[in-house]
Amino acid sequence: MKMKRYRIATIPGDGIGPEVMSAAVSVLETLAENRNLALEFVELQAGDKTKAETGVALPEETLRGVEQSDACLFAAVGETAKEVILPLRQGLDLYVNLRPAKVYPNVPHVGGDVDLVIVRENTEGLYRMIGDRGPDWGVSMRVITRRASERIARFAFDLARRERRRRVTCVHKANVLDTTCGLFVETCRNVAAAYPEIEYEEMIVDACAMKLILTPGHFDVLVTTNMFGDILSDEAAGLVGGLGMAPSGNIGEKHAIFEPVHGTAPDIAGRGVANPLAMILSAGMMLEWLGERDAAAAIEEAVIKVLRKGETLTPDLGGSARTEEVAAAVQREL
Ligand code: NAI
Ligand code: MG
């Protein structure tokens, strides 16, 4: 059998970024050795440190490097996040932000048995950054188009079909934001008609925020606009044990960038105690997107085994292990 080759761009960034990135790369290297996979890693610069050194947070060659790779792993950048992530998402047209929230064994959490996926529109809404500021006022424009709403709704329903999920919930605020959310809901409803086997419902965002806490098990696939998806996905991460366990993907037609939901964690950076599992699970999502479903499943199974044993956990999960010890434990399970 011919060996599959992939070129993977890595952007370690700032703070705990490089710590969790090296953990994930070492796990991927072990996985590749045991399988018919060849992974070539190309490290690219972006973030606060890059800006201090070169004057720009996202150098042109980093954007080109991501474009020339098969997929990209991104850890975290600090204060320059909006100069790095937004241009990457919008510049590469990564129109889906996919954020699963799932309860893993031995992870302290508040909710019940949660296994949901948030499908967030990633290119428009309030994050198009169109606005103006005077001394005593500020204006932000919220952009919603039928094209972007339709492709995000299709992605959500296709995912539900592929993963045999039962329900898609469209989350909106059309009762107040009738122009923008009105168009979003109308478009989702039209797309839903093409997937009769999947239950479809609509929910207003504030009620949804409450129901996520009271009855998280109700939810399966949620599809929503950019900012609502940003906020609800952090809430969902909180339900399943916090940011150390929350992976995500930014996915387009041709390119994709996978990243933990967390940031640079300045309070623990440099101490070697960051939880690398969100980054490692993001690497698993990347393999799934590349079509390497067995390899992706192997990563998740190895993570679950480490959690079940409960011997090698970072402080956020109640343990005392270091980042590289958790990575080594995952490698042993592979
Ligand atoms: P944060 O996610 O960096 O940290 C929030 C809290 O969660 C902190 O107490 C931190 O210690 C903890 N935490 C986060 N990841 C963890 C991990 N892997 N293991 C253990 N504990 C973890 O969010 P915060 O503090 O709001 O932002 C810090 C910096 O990160 C800011 O400069 C912000 O702009 C940037 N940021 C970057 C993001 C990105 O690159 N995608 C996303 C969010 C924030
Ligand atoms: Mg966020």
C-alpha cells in the first residue's frame, strides 16, 4: 500500500502555545510511525512575539505556508489574536468553526452526559469588523448573507447525517434582529427541508444559553451565527470540564486550521503544566478532516485511556502531571 503523505503547517504562537504544540506534534509523530502515514511538519511564525520581532503579527509567508500545506495546526496567540486568527479565517475562507463538546471519563464537569457539536459561521456577522468610532459612540455592522448562511446550514446537516446525529438546532435572535437573524433562520429552514430524516428546531439564543445548563443532553448539533457561536461554545466547553479539553476546527473548501479553543493562558505559561489534550484532540480532528478516520479514532481512544487511568492528569483536571508527561502517556497508549 502506498504511504500517505501530508504536509502539516504548525503555528505554535505565544504563551502555552509552543508547550501544547510540541506535545501534539510528538503524539502525531508516534502515531505516524505506527501507521502507513508520513507527516512533514512545517513550523510557521505568528503572534505577539512575531509582531515584536518583525512588526507584523501574521507575516505574508505564514499565510502562504498555510495555503501550501494539506492542513494546519494552530496553538494560541496572545493580544494579537484578532490580527492573526480573523485574517486567517477570512483570508482562507474557513467558513465553518466546528466545536464539539463532549464529556470524557474522569473529567470533572457540571452538566450531565453531554455530546454536542456547535457549528458556528466563521466569516461574517459582527466579526466582519466593519464599523466606526467617534469620541462618544461606536458602531459595528452585522453582515449576514444568504450564501454564507446556506453553506453553514448545509455543513451542519451533512455532519448530522454523517455522524448519525438526530437533531439540528438553529440558534438565533430573529425576534429582535429581524433583518440579519431573520435571513439566517429562513435559510436554515429551507436547507432543513432537504434533510427530512433529521429533526430540526429553532431556538432563541438567550433561551438556548439557559437550556444548555439545565438540559445539556437535549442538544445534538447547533448551527448559529459567528458571535453567538463564539459565546455558546465557550459555555459548552465549561459544561464538559473547561478549556483544557475543548478542541476545534476552522474548515473551508480547500483549507483547514485546527486549534484548541483556549488562548495563551498567561497565568500558567512557561511552567510546563498546561493541559495538552485540547491541542491533541484538535490534531485528531485534523486527521479526521484529512480522511484518516482510523488514525483520528486512535488518538481519541488513547486520550480516553489516559483519562480513564487517571494517573497522568494536569492540575486543571485535578492531577499534578506536566504537559510532556501527559503527551508521553498518550504516546504509550498508541
Ligand atoms: P485563556 O484561554 O488563555 O485562559 C483562560 C483560563 O483557562 C486561564 O486561567 C488559563 O490558565 C486556563 N487555561 C487555558 N488553557 C489551558 C490549558 N490548556 N491547560 C490548563 N489551563 C488552561 O484565555 P484568556 O486568559 O482570556 O486569554 C489569554 C490570552 O490569550 C489573551 O491575550 C487572548 O487574546 C488570547 N486568546 C487567544 C486565543 C487564540 O489564540 N485562539 C483564544 C482566546 C484567547
Ligand atoms: Mg471564544
